[in-house]
Amino acid sequence: GNSVTQMEGPVTLSEEAFLTINCTYTATGYPSLFWYVQYPGEGLQLLLKATKADDKGSNKGFEATYRKETTSFHLEKGSVQVSDSAVYFCALSGGSYIPTFGRGTSLIVHP
Amino acid sequence: NAGVTQTPKFQVLKTGQSMTLQCAQDMNHEYMSWYRQDPGMGLRLIHYSVGAGITDQGEVPNGYNVSRSTTEDFPLRLLSAAPSQTSVYFCASSRGQYMNTEAFFGQGTRLTVV
């Protein structure tokens, strides 16, 4: 079956540091890949997505590239801000109606 | 555009009580689902529906019932609340039939069972 593995947190960074959150997946066929963000006290919302190999999703300075050869979709941002503090979920959709989510990675950014 | 609306936002129940968590979406999405979120466990799928009149179990269905009489609504019923059901519950919807579909989430219901 499908599965998503992402790095455990929390990830703690200083403002303006570089961010990478690793995500790898197992799936049959050609899934679509997503990053969702959950701010404190809120539901999840879509951050970015990629629907085929080598696609790059980007939004709000975050980027992730769909790497089929390494089955990865790592999230990156060049310079994080305090307001980026949140929980980030990697997810895939494909083969069924049910999306598969990773366990989430908490990001804490200090001033 | 309201999106996915969950009510209530907070609820305290006594052990053994029953209640219904409401979820409504106004995007005409076919697929709806319920998750619970617990510390260190990520999101776990409770029940889902691929259309009106069709429901199925997810990863952790015990103690919960669902029904889907309309496209818009997907209530989650706790039959006899237990402290292990203390959690944050999220409802989500998506178009469902496309490979690249994204999920839209409600704001969540924080449930405490005492």
C-alpha cells in the first residue's frame, strides 16, 4: 500500500535559516504529492503540490521537487520566518480516494 | 465561500455520553473523510465517504459511526464516549475522482472526554 515517511521533529531554527524537511514515499503508479501546513489551532491547508515527476511546487517561498528516482518530495525554504512556525505534513494522492499523510513535522522558528 | 465547516469547535463529554460532530462542505465535493489527530500520531483516518449513501471504515473506526445522506453533510457520531476518544477531530473533503486532487480541511473539533 501507499505510505509517506517524513522526518521527525521538532525542527528548531533561527530566523533566516535554511529549512529542509525530508519526505519519502512508497506508492504504486504515479501519485500526486502535496505539502500541507497546519498553523496553531487551525486545520490543515494546502501549501504546494506536484502532479508528475520533476515538477516543482512552490508557494510562499517554499519549494519541493517531485523526484521519482529517489521517491522523495523534500520541502525547502531559503530563509524562514517566525511566522513559518507550524506543523508540516507531506501527503500523496493516487490509486484510490484516500490520501496518505505523513505524521507531520513541527517547525519552531526563533527570532 | 465557506469551504468545510465543523461544529462545535470545542466539546467536553462525560464517559458514556453520545454526541454528533457536524461537518458540512459547500464545494460539491464527492469525497469526505474524518480524521483524528493525536500527539505523535499524525492524522488517522476514522471513516470516509466517496459519495452520498456510501461510507467505509478507515484505520480507526471503532466507537464511531457515520452516514452520508447528502453530498454536503458528513456527521460523525460517538456512540458511547471514552477517555481514549479525547482528540482533535478534522473533517476533510475533496473532488475525489482526480489523481491530483487536494483536500480541504475544517478548523477542527477539540473533544475532551472526562
